[in-house]
Amino acid sequence: VVALGTPEHSVVTTCAYCGVGCSFKAEMKGDRLVRMVPHKDGKANEGHSCVKGRFAFGYATHRDRITRPMIRARITDPWREVSWEQAVSHAASELRRIQAEYGPDAIGGITSSRCTNEETFLVQKMIRGAFGNNNVDTCARVCHSPTGYGLKTTLGTSAGTQDFASVADSDVILVIGANPTDGHPVFASRMKRRLREGARLIVADPRRIDLVRTPHVQADHHLQLLPGTNVALVNAMAHVVVTEGLVAEDYVRARCDLAEFESWARFIAQERNSPEAAEPVTGVPAQAVREAARLYATGGAAAIYYGLGVTEHSQGSTTVMAMANLAMATGNIGRPGAGVNPLRGQNNVQGACDMGSFPHEFSGYRHVSDDATREMFEAIWGVPLSAEPGLRIPNMLDEAVGGRFKGLFVQGEDIAQSDPDTKHVTAGLAAMECVIVQDLFLNETAKYAHVFLPGSSFLEKDGTFTNAERRINRVRRVMAPLGGLADWEGVMALSNALGFPMAYRHPGEVMDEIAQLTPTFAGVSYARLEEVGSLQWPCNEDAPLGTPMMHVDRFVRGKGRFMITEFVPTDERTGVNFPLILTTGRILSQYNVGAQTRRTENSRWHAEDVLEIHPFDAELRGIREGELVSLESRSGDIALRARISERMQPGVVYTTFHHASTGANVITTDYSDWATNCPEYKVTAVQVRRTNRP
Ligand code: SF4
């Protein structure tokens, strides 16, 4: 890929970074990509882009790309390049050997939110059909699995309720546990446009993020809570709604389960849920919570946008349900400008979840124990399928450490860097006998692999991504796969070697099968996508043009369900040895663990992760700006430079996790969400000291 030259033609495709799903024209000179230009017709971005989508595509042809399959007997052996046939045949025979020796459930796989819907669908199909179990999971386990649990339980399906465009109809915007200007910049611009027009803004975040005060935008309220106290804060807002008579009674009566509402209202009205009772827990003045709650309930159409600052907690699922309670109680779901919306991190995390990447669900969020659904899949796939939910990623690793789980297929994820408690993850990987990694680069996980299959970037394949507003966008191939096969073709090769035949000639045929088996995708095909550009699911007979807004006349589950959301403090406690709380996040120019953006020019904007610390805490420790400090938790310690910043509140420090050398997950805890095992990345008790360590 070169950055210069006059383009001769262009191909419309979708950005492979965040869940906004911006549409781009890949401008080509011959078979070389000259530049990426935001596409005016893209419904998610309307011609806008950020520095990642626009400039950070050079990783696709970076010299670090591995383009030949490789195998080795032990992880201490050197890699040996082999043909695709040899690699998949070796992988298949190892997986079958393990099953014969340790049992059919001793293997599993992980799908990728970086890959297309079609590829993800094929991976879970291979695992269910060829591995013969439901041991499939995805990186949503470590990010938005609480969204899946919380929204499905309360509303009936796991997805944002609004489309991006409808922020233009919002009168009040509540941003909680998200930093849109860094994480979802193009949508943040849309949000800021509405705020400049006069919409009111409430930000709930431990850190003073840019949205709190930017040129022409200032939050009405910044509820600067302590990490780990989201449930107490949202409950306190709901307490104000209930006790001050701000419930949308007609809406609740018509749309929600009344018995459950009444029992929730009794719970939430208790004094222990009041803003005054919450103040010592959250650190947010009660009066500010009261004013914010009144604004949310009475200020017109109110939209909630949230991110990993909500989900990556021991009570992540509870907070999602608490927000759904608040929105239902005020009538703020299913009408223009109102809703509850997860800002999805990865480009296709919504799609990976939709496609059946969870161990308990087929595509379209249908439980594996549902006989009618399972029989439908069995009829089309021609194999018996297990009705038992499989293992989640942390359970696979636990079982591996215990000697009972021995084989893993990982597509496009670097769990050794991205998952919590790195020591435990690597111990699990090291205990396995066959780890198969399909990726662009030899990442940290590949250090524990026995088979490496070359992955393909988004530029090397056809397919679709689904963004955070459920919009299915086409991804189009602009160059041949450097490794010879696109990811979907590599999965087919492995499945065929395992004796579970797949013979798709194009990802469009995979989408046809997805549509056949998934009611919410029944009206989706490549022909329709060519015709209309993009479609938002549900798209079927009832909604042939797709569904921009969900839950309009009724909730997907029928009646909206209020859930009791008791606040339970995390077990991660500060104390004499670890007096500060560490929380983590992202920065605009970089992306997640940095495997892609670090291999582009974007690195010049963020060459290293730093530790943000409040001046009070810095002074107490004699720490000066730019000095190297050690950051120590109960799990381990790392070193990084200090940035003294009043964005932080005293007692809370912050870092990003874009550089493998920082190793932020060495120090995170192994606490996780009670319902989904999503790790509690956002709360770690730490100590910070000056250090001379290089
Ligand atoms: Fe890509 Fe997200 Fe930036 Fe859009 S906002 S260009 S999807 S990284």
C-alpha cells in the first residue's frame, strides 16, 4: 500500500476499526491502494472520518505480515513454513487426536470481532458442526457481553435501540462510561452537532473526558463518580424519578410488565437508593444527581450512550439493566431521539454476537437448548448439534490450566494481550497441546501456538460488518489475500480437513445461509445490500427496509421488564498497600491493543501509554511530569511515564492499553461480571511510586 499516486478507480468498503462503521472509498491505482476517502453516501458517517479510518491502513502490507502457514511440534521449536494443505491437515489431525484422548469437549474456538459476519458465522458453524460442541466464544466476552445479558433480559434483544441519525432528535444526552470523542469520533461529531444546537448533556465518568468541556459544548452535569459505582449512581437517578413523581405512567402502563414495575418501584424508592445515601459511595454530590435525574426525566427525548466503562465491571450487567429501568420508567425507549445505546468498540463486535459466537446461542440470540431452533440448524447443516451450552473463554482457560482443555482455534484475537490476568491466560495457553492462531501478525497469543494460519485484512476479502446501530455494511475486496486465502476460505479448508464439508464459492452464499437460519437477517442478501447500500436488522418480511429504531410499539420481548438492580460493591478494594484506583481507556489515534495502528504512521501521535495522575496524588509521591513510575497491583507491576492531569480526581489514576510493552493487563484483576464473566478491567487497586526501572 502506498500513500501517493493518482487514483484510477475506487471500491466502496467499510472501516475495520470501531463500531461506527464508516463507509470509505478505497482509491486504487492498478492493484495498489492509494488512499482512503470517506464516502458521502455512508449512512453512519455521511462523508466524515477519523484519523484511524483515513490514515491507519498501512498495517495491511506491513513487513510483519505472516503470509505462509506455519507449524511446529512444541512452542519452543522454530516455526516451519508449510502449504495450506499441510497446515490444515496437521491442525485437523491434532484436534481429532486430542478429542480421542481427552474427550470431545477438550477443544474449542474463539471468533473475531475484527472479521466479517460471514467468517464469524463459519467459525461457529465449524465448532458446532465439526468440533461437535458449543465451546465457542468471542471477544465480546471481555467487552459487551453484559450488554447482551442486560438488554436481552429487560428489552428482549441485545442491541442498541436507536440509529445514529436519531441523535438529531435528542433533547437530553446521557453519556456514561464512554469517551466518544476518542473511541467513536465520527459519531461524537454528530452528537456535538446536536449539543451545539441546544441539546443538554449529562456525562457520568470518573475522568473529565473531552465532552465535559470542548469548544461550543459544555456538559450541564459532570457526575464524576468513583470507578465501580455505576449501579449506585443510576439507581440514585431512578430513585429521584420514582420519588419525585417523574415516572411516565401511561408509557409504563401500556408497555411494561406492571407487577415487575411495581416491585422495582418499591425497591428503588427505598432511602438506601437515594442520592444522599449514594453520595459517600459514588463521590457525586446528591444535589447534582437530583438535578441530572430531573433533566433526564423531564428534558424531552433522552438518549443514553454507554461504553466499556459500564460493562467491564463486576456489576456490568446490573448497570445495563439499571439504565434500561431508568429509560423505561421515563418513557425513553422506542421514540425519536430516545433510547439506550451501547457504543460498540470493535468494528464487528455487534455482528460477532449476532452470528452465534456465544456458547449458549445460535445466530439471532436463540438458545442452543431450544429444540425447534436446533433442529432447523441440524437439518441445514446435516449434523447433530449439542443442546448443552459450551465453555466461555475464561472457563476454557481454567479447564486448560486444570489439564482438561487441550485444543483451541483463535481467529483474529490476541487473548494473551487483551484478556485480563495475563499470567493466567498464558498459563492456560501453555498447557494446551494444539493452539491454532489465524492472524495477520505473530502476536502474543501466537507465542503459544502450534499452527499459524495467515489471516487476511479487511482489504483482502468480501463480506459484511454490522455496526453499533445494527447497520449491516458491505466490505469489498480491493486486493488479493497476501496469505493466499481469505479468512473465510481458511476456515472452510480447516472444516473440510475435519470432515465437515463447506463449499461456499463466495461470502454472499454464506449470507444466504445466515438469512435462511436467522429470522432477524431473513431479508438480507448481497443483492439487497447492493441496491440500498446498507440495512439495519431486524430486516425481514415484517421490516423489508430494515429497522432504524427498535421497540417502537412493543418491546421485542413483549412487555418491558424492570429488574431489581441491587448495588453490590466490587471485591477489589483499596487499602494501605494499594490506595489508588486504576481505570483504563483508549485514545483517538490508536486502537485497542495496537496490533494494527502501531504499525502505521498513527504511532507518532501516541508513542507510548502514560499514567494520568491528579496533581495531589503526584505531589504526595514526589512524582514530576514525564517521570517514570511503577504501577503495582495485587497481580503484578508495570512501569510507565506519569502525566499529571486535573482530568483525574484524587485517588483515581488512568492509562491506555495500546502498547504491548506497557502490559496493562499484567496488573488487572480476575474479578468479573457476575452474569457474563466480562472482566472488571475498569477497577484495579494500585500503588504508584517513582522508579528508576527502565
Ligand atoms: Fe473508522 Fe470508527 Fe474512525 Fe469511523 S469513527 S473512521 S469507523 S475508526
